[in-house]
Amino acid sequence: MNLKACYRPLTLKEALDYLEEYKDKSKIIAGGTDLIIKLRKGNINPQVLIDISFINELKGVLEVGEYMEIGCGTTFYDLASCILLNERLKGLKDAARSVGSPQIRNRGTIGGNICNASPAADSVVPLLALDSILTLESKKGKRKIYLKDFFKDKGKTDIRDDEILTTIKFKTPTKNQGLGFYKLGLRKSLAISRISFSVFLEIDDINRIEIIRVASGSVGKFPMREYKIENYLTGRILDEDTLNTALEILEKDIYERLNGRNTARFKSIAAKGVFKKALLKALCLAKGGGKIED
Ligand SMILES: Cc1cc2nc3c(=O)[nH]c(=O)nc-3n(C[C@H](O)[C@H](O)[C@H](O)COP(=O)(O)OP(=O)(O)OC[C@H]3O[C@@H](n4cnc5c(N)ncnc54)[C@H](O)[C@@H]3O)c2cc1C
């Protein structure tokens, strides 16, 4: 290990100064739940760590007009217990609750989950379905990027060496809208997702789908939007025939994407059940509530 210093800035400005100075010789550490493992394995070898976990301005959830804005340093525990996130956003809270163990949820942050760019990053899937926008900041200024455009490859993102992901923003769901999430893991807790889906749905009184955004985890190189199924479902009445055709489209698409991998058959079939659960949860919330069993 080549580590020479760990800085603990108390403001974003101070953190950006360190980043500007050390750039690719440094690594940001938030909760450390991914980074420390990589350090110990020798997968990364920074000279300097910049610990952003003491910067209060990067933590918490704000309501800004019709948007919700989440600070990158918000932990899964804080997200899951945030009263500002309304019931229609249950899918995001469910994803936060599904991460690791209590210890991991107390340390792990939403910003770390996004920047680590794992295909199994649980909070990223509902954030994609919400069509979230990220703010990246450096000494040179701010830029915004849609989360759906942020991932470049497995573990690779669009972020530059001198940038910090500061906030994640999305429109607050309103009447007739809901966000569902479902995760398939090997166990009920402390389980990395084998497959996860999130669905954002807006539906009218006769069950016509006005808006649908579908996102998946662990069925590609990184969490991603499922445009084929979105395009098919948008504008249709949600009935059994429509759903069955949508499931066929999804199975074929995922099988082709994973073709050659020994999990392709299992995942393309199981994905249909996981997607359906997320869709039913979103539907239930869009219709104004009620309980859906896991
Ligand atoms: C036992 C265990 C169980 C786990 N279970 C799950 C699970 O069920 N679901 C799941 O999704 N994940 C799981 N994880 C992975 C991990 O907890 C999450 O990915 C977590 O969100 C990472 O956040 P962090 O704050 O700890 O990030 P860190 O480890 O501090 O950082 C991760 C990466 O992101 C970068 N980074 C962090 N914050 C920023 C920022 N604001 N701007 C720019 N770069 C940044 C760091 O430089 C680093 O490269 C698990 C991990 C462990 C050890």
C-alpha cells in the first residue's frame, strides 16, 4: 500500500481543493464499505484519501420545488427513515433497506453506491427509474448528467479525477404515480442482488400507462434502463395480454444481452418474476396504496 495521508475536510470547498491538488493520486472515501475492500485487495493504490464523511452539507434530503434532492453523503439508514420521501417513493426506501446489514446501511452512502458502479448497486436501480440527475462538482464548476448516461462500463463512470458527485435529484412522484422495487438475492438479508428491478409508473383511471420507466440491476455490465419494455408498454392498457407480451420482450432482451454466460437462461426467466413484482408494487402505489406482499 502506497497510502501517505488521509485528509478529513469539513466543507465541500476544502474537499475540492484537495482533489484539485492530488487528482488521480487520491481517492474519495465516503462510508468506505466498497473502497476499503478494494484497498486491502490492492485493486487501487492511492497516495491520499479524502474522507468526505464529515461534510454536513453533503448529507440529507431536501425538497426543492417539485424535486427531491439527496446529498451524496446520505446513508442508506437515513434514506430508509427519511420522512420527506413520500409513500409513492417506497421503492427507493425498499432498496435502501435491502442493502447489506445494519452496519453497512449505517456507513454506506448513496453517492458511494453510484460511483462504485457495480451492476448490483441497489439504490441505483430505483434512482434510474426516477430518471435522476446527478450534479458533479470540481474547482472548475458544476455539471449535470442524467444517471442513465453516467455508467460507461462495469465499475466505470463518467466522473473525472477532480470531481465529486454532490447531489442526486429527481421529480417527486404525484397523483397516479408510484415507484416499486424488488430484489432477488440468495438470502433475505446481507445479500448482493442476483437480479433487481424498479418500475416508475403513471397510470390513468382506465389503467392506461401514461409513463413507465423500468430499470434493472445485475442483468448487465451496470444498472440500466430497459427501453424495449418501456417502449412497448407506454400508452397501452395494462391487462394480462399486454403484460405477457411485455414479459416475453424482457426475457428475449435479457437472454440476448447475457448470451454466452452460464446465468443467461436462469436470469432471463427469473427477471420476468422480479420485474412483475416491481411493477405490481408501483401499480399499487400509483392507485393510492394498499399492501403488496413480498
Ligand atoms: C458486507 C457488504 C454488504 C454489501 N451489501 C450491499 C447490498 O446489498 N447492496 C448494494 O448495493 N451494495 C452493497 N454493498 C456495497 C456498498 O456497501 C455500497 O456500494 C455502498 O453504497 C458504498 O458506499 P460508501 O459510502 O461505503 O462508498 P465508499 O466505499 O466510500 O466509495 C465507493 C467508491 O465511490 C467513490 N465515491 C464515494 N463517494 C463519492 C462521491 N460523492 N463522489 C465521487 N466519488 C465517490 C469512492 O472513491 C470509491 O471509488 C455491500 C458491501 C459490503 C462490504
